[in-house]
Amino acid sequence: MSTVSLNDKIPNNVDLSSDKRLQRALEQWQPGFLAWWKEMGPDGFQACDTYLRTAISVDAGGWAHFDYVKMPDYRWGIFLADPDDERKIGFGDHLGDPVWNEVPGEYRNPLRRLIVTQGDTEPASVEQQRQLGKTCPSLYDLRNLFQVNVEEGRHLWAMVYLLHTYFGRDGREEAEALLQRRSGNPDKPRILEAFNEPIEDWLSFFMFTTFTDRDGKFQLLSLAESAFDPLARTCRFMLTEEAHHMFVGQTGVGRVVQRTAELLRGGQDPRANGAIPLDMLQRYLNFWYTVSLDLFGSEVSTNGASYFAGGLKARPKEERFADHRLLDGAARVELFEDGRIVAREVQPRLAVNLATRKAYQEDCQAALDKWNKLVAVHGFEFRLPSERFHRSVGTFAGLFFDPEGRAISDAEFHRRAPEFLPSEADQAYVRSLMAKPVSAPGTFANWIAPPARGINGRPEDFEYVRWNEA
């Protein structure tokens, strides 16, 4: 087991104090991070005591400590899963070789690009969610929002450590740039479009943490296979924290569905009683799921192929597959060519993005299956829209299909868009339900059901956030 230095200025298990130059560089980056957090972190709640978990170890049996913390005092640290001295590269052209503990020169630029792109998503989501505390449906949910936020901040630290340690001046400059971009800023936007979308209500937050954070899970699973062992170990520990983010989203949407189903069971109109209708929930699902699908890239991808070939990024849980080189055979891919949909066979490495996306889609369907159990008696079924629908990346980008995948005209799509995606009226209605925060312990907004249990064994009416909003 690695030694954890919890009392250092930057908590870590990477023996940071043995490299004074690196330690100084990261300690010089730290004030800029704190300034970014105070400017772009949760607005109005920096002085609140919040019941948060803090990483203190990489031991699965006791890796986190729970206590009240003011968010600017949170102990963001650098934690990598323990190394496996026998680990070999599990895929690509270097299959079976020892993993790397330094960056090979020929892979320096693509590895840096992967780390920067992953790192950029972490502060972006904090920025997207910074105003949500003011409309929280309960202290339980407020605490979960802040837990997600501080852990996204720690994930930023994880990527910045790699940039500083292995990429020299370029890495230090990239680490600074991660604090300069802003979600939704027209001049300095975040790298990936999903992280520039506004999140102005809690339904969007729950959908984001269900679908977009689930994309994060699969990206981390792919990077956890990397031949560059420090990146793989970093992502393996990040997955420990990421699971909670998806839990917040999936159970959050589930509780919204449960509340609506309760009203339907009593013969009451959800909208007339301040809840969210099922068809409106489906439209929000359609939006956030398809925006998140774009994060997997194009169906045929030379970048994906080169990352796989070089051993930089694999398929999630690569050991499940029989062929780890993907040099033989062909992968069948649906493409849009010359005005029609065609099936093409391509070299398997070119379709590696699709293997990751398929695993993601199956995981998303498992979430929907849980929601559907709540509404089956009412004759409603949540469905994942077609991967042709509402796409901005890949072969169907900018084309017009309905959620079932049927081609329609531009005019018909725009005429029927309020059937498919959240309309301005939908968004106004959802925001109207959240006009005021619910801040009394143990109480919940009318549009969402209470959770099945509290956090860390605490009761439902525990004061998860000591409310003293400015």
C-alpha cells in the first residue's frame, strides 16, 4: 500500500515531498485553483458547513472520511491507485509489454491531449452547476451537489498532477489554461460542447449526472487501461468517486419519477399538483442523452484507432474481449453517405469508439429499466432515443431524424421539436417549480420524493448543510 501524506499542504500518496521542484510548482498552482473555486464554485455557499466525504486513502475498505467542511477548506489531494508491478499492456501494438512509467516521446502529444480534455471537463461541470444551490429541493440534495462539485475539483487536481509531473513547461501551461477557460464563454469555452450547455434547473442536473457523468465513467474506464501507468492508476481511483455522481443523477431522476407516479396513482394530474409530467421528463432525457452520446466521438475515428494502437486508450474493461489487437476482420458501422443510411465494414480499430459507446448505452438502459418499474402500471415507458437523433458529432451530425430514428425534413423537425426536446415552456415550468430553495432539514420540494436512505447512515432529517446562505 502507498503511504498517504494527509497533513501536507497538498494531501497525496505520490511522495510529493521527495520532489521539491514538483511540489513547489503544484503549490504555486494551488492559489490560482482556490481563486477559481471562489469565483466559479457554488455561488453563495462558500461559508456553509457541509457534510462532505474527503478522500484519505486508496484502500477500498476505508478511503473516505465524513465530516462538516467549508468547501474552500476542502482537502483536495492527489491520489493514485496502488501500482501493480506485474502489470502489462493489455491491448494494441504493444500488447504484453511492460506498462510505462514515463511518457514515450512518440506519444507525448496525444497523451497530453487526452489528459487535458479529461481535465477540462472537471472544472467545467462545477461552472455549469454553480447557481443550483439557490434552488435546491432539500438539504440532502444540496449536500450531494456540493459533494459532486468538490470531487470534480479533486479530479482536476488529478489531471494537473500528471501535466506538471510528466509534461514539463507544456504541462504547466496547460494546467494554467484549465483555470482560464469558462463553461459557455463564447471567447474561451470549454473543450467539449456538452460542458458548455447551461444547467439552470435541478432536473437538468440530475439528467447531466445520469448521462454525462456516465460518459465520464466510460472514458475513465477506457483510460484506466492505458499503457501509461500513472494515468491508468489515476483513473482507477477517480472511478471510486465517480460512482457517487451517477448515483446522485440516477436516484435523483428516479425520485422525480416516483413523485409523479405517486400523483398518477392517486388519479391526480402531475402538472396541476406541481410535479413534472412523464412526457416532459422524456424530453429532458432525449436532450441530455444525445448531447452525451456526442462525447464518444465519430463512429469511424482515426483518433480512436491511433489511441488504441498506441496503447493509450482501450475499450472499457478490455479483458472482456477476445481480440486485443483488432488487426483482423471487420466491424460493421452504420453511416450516412450520399443522402442515405448505409452499412459499411471498416477496420476494427476505426470503430473502437462504438464499442465504448455500446457499453455506455447498455448502462444507460439499465438506469431506465429502474425508472420504468415505477411507471409501468401507468402505461408509460422511458426510452433511449435513436443514436441518429439530435446529433452534433459523427455521421448523423446536423441531420434530421425523430427519436425513433426515422428521417424527417428540417421543417418537420423544427415544427415537432417541442415533442422531442425541452421547449422554452417546459424549461420555464421546471424553473417555476424551483423558484425557492427548500432548506429545512428533512423537508423536500413537492416535485421530488425523499430518498430511500440518508448519507453515511445519517437520518433523512440530518442537517446535511448548515444553511447560512448569503
